[in-house]
Amino acid sequence: MVKMNVESFFPENIKTALKKNPPGAWMADLPADCIRLSSGYPDPALVPAEQIKAASATLIEEEHDLPLHYLGSPRMIKLKKQIQNRLVERGISIQEDEILITAGACQAIDLIARVLLDERAVVAVESPTYMEALEIFQNYTDQIITIPVDELGMQTDVFAAVLEERKRTGLTLPNFLYTIPTFQNPTGTTMSLERRKHLLELASEFDFLILEDDAYGELAFNENPPPLKAFDTEGRVFHVGSLSKVVAPGMRIGWIAGARSFITAFEWFKKDLDHPFAQATMAAYLENVNFENRLNTLQATYRIKCDILLRSLEQYFPEQVTWYVPEGGYFVWVKIPGIDTSQLLEQALALGVSYVPGKFFFVKQQVGTEYLRLSFSYADKEEIIKGIQKLGQLFSRLLK
């Protein structure tokens, strides 16, 4: 019997993608009782488990088997309207056929990449950026332009210079830019209003699209900045959002808001890959929740936890260590000069504390060896203090 050669069935682009690190390679195996400063998850106490349980029960009681069928519940349409209304409150005015519900933000990003990228296409990203988005883009193209981030978000002046140079030398311009302008993952920074407007001007001048990942956009400690999509007059921005950070990640509810012709194309490739029961349950939950009150609770909780983490950094970390101060979201981005944080992770885990090494957020991983991402969203207040104290002791020993 001839042994089957599995690889022979893969096309070349799939073989190339499979040579890269597998999805989630950045996620370390955590010991029991580890203080999880690595987890970009909501605070467990803020996940509305009982309310979702009640919503699910109401759904079944009222609609019986309907939400469990392929076509699902009429509440799926209601969910789209509920999200549409929330976007209007944030300055994004769209029609019903300009929004597509997806299985979380990652499916939205993957659909956009699948439709708009091939091996010849160029995509621009912030540096550093969300590692799972990088994993998605690298499945479709190796041509990735990186634009640095500082305390005011992506440096649009640098991006402008890159675009000018590529145009002058005849290099391919990007199909789209991927950006997390508000409370960025991993840096926690927020793009200034001036840069937001500049970015839209560049998109028009150099004829590219913008994928705006707004997963953290409603988690401001003070005021929520307006999304890029709110300024979009040409239909160049795809606004990708999610209820994972403000309700529950396991429900897998996300969306793309964009120009009708693009939404039609994304829907074409999405086909019927919906989660009818999850979508209907979320709609039933949203029917009976004061969402503004919920956001106020989330914002207040994360503001307090972020302050605790920042004060702990000041108290326990060596003076050589620096970080950005976020205005919302989940994360603090830390630089430890002269230390390879990926090599140090094993020692941190032995102490019972986790973080995400910075290299995983960069296309060229060697650029990020001195950085790490800390999350204040998941661990409780006492764990945050204890975890930072342990990391501070570890870093102090090494930097001496």
C-alpha cells in the first residue's frame, strides 16, 4: 500500500502559511494558580452569566425550537438593528445592508483579508499590533508594511513618507491599513484626532482602505474617542467591532460595518457560517439590559484596576523600566531595556505570574524582545499587586 503524502494535497500558499508559527504560539502553558497578567479577557465578575442564562431561557420559552434551526430566530435580525443603533450613538450612521454580523472580530478580520488579499497584495499594519491579526494576514500575503506607534498612536507622518517613497519608486501600495486606533492592543495608546484625520486624508490620496479594529473602543476611562468610521465620507473604512470585551467573548458576536458592495462580497464568502443560537441569545440579552449603565460599570472597574497596576509598576519596577499610560482598554505596554522578555517568561511563570512577551506583536520579532504586554482586565486587584511585585523583584535582580 502506498503511503499518502498529505502535503501533496496542499496548494503552495497553504504550504507557505503552515511553515509559520501555529496560531496561538504566543500563549504559554500556565501553571495552576498563576496570576494571569497575560489574559486579554474580561473581568470574570463582569461577565453577565445569569442574565445570559435568563435570556437563553426566555428565547427557548418564546420561540421553542426556532433558534436551534439553520435559519434561526427573527431575533438575529433584531441583533443587527441593536448593533446598528449602538453605532449610530457613536457617530457611525449606516444602513442595515451595510453591516454584517460575524463570529467575533477575528472572523471579520479574516473575511476582509480573504476577500482583499492575495500573495501579491500589500497590507500595512501598526508596529506593534494585535498578534492574531498578524497571523491572519500572514496566511494570505508576506508583503506587510509596518508603521511605528508612539504615545499618540500610529505615526501617520511616517506612514505618509512610506507611501510617498513606494509611489515614487513604483512599489505596490497597500490594499488596506489595519489599525486599532482606540486603546490599542498591545500598547494601550490612542490615536490623536489630528492623526485620525490625517490617516483618512492619506487613504483618499493614495487610494487604500482602512480596517479599523474597535474591540476596545467603548472602554474609555474618561471619554470615548470618535471612531475613524465616524469621519469616513468615502466609504474607505471597515469598522470591525465586537461584544467580546463588553459582554462575553464566548458568545462570539462581532461585526463589519462598511460600504454596501464590500459587505455583499464579505457575506458571499461568509455564506451561512452564523451562530444562530448565540446571536438570538445575545439579542434577547440586549433587550433587557441598560447598556449605558453596563458600560459605566465596566469603565469604572477597569479604570480602578488600571490605576492599581500603574501604581504597582511605580512602586515595584526598577527605574529603568518605562511604559505607556492607557486612557482605556485592557493593556499596559512595558519596555525593559536589555532584557529578552521571551527568555525571561519561564522564570516569571515559575514565580506564578504570566505576561505576553512583546516579540509576538511584531512582524520582525527581534524588534520586540525588550517589551511585554500586561493586562489588568482579568486578574483581581490583589493579584495585580502581587503579580507586579513578583515581576518587579525578578526584573530588579536582572537589571542590577
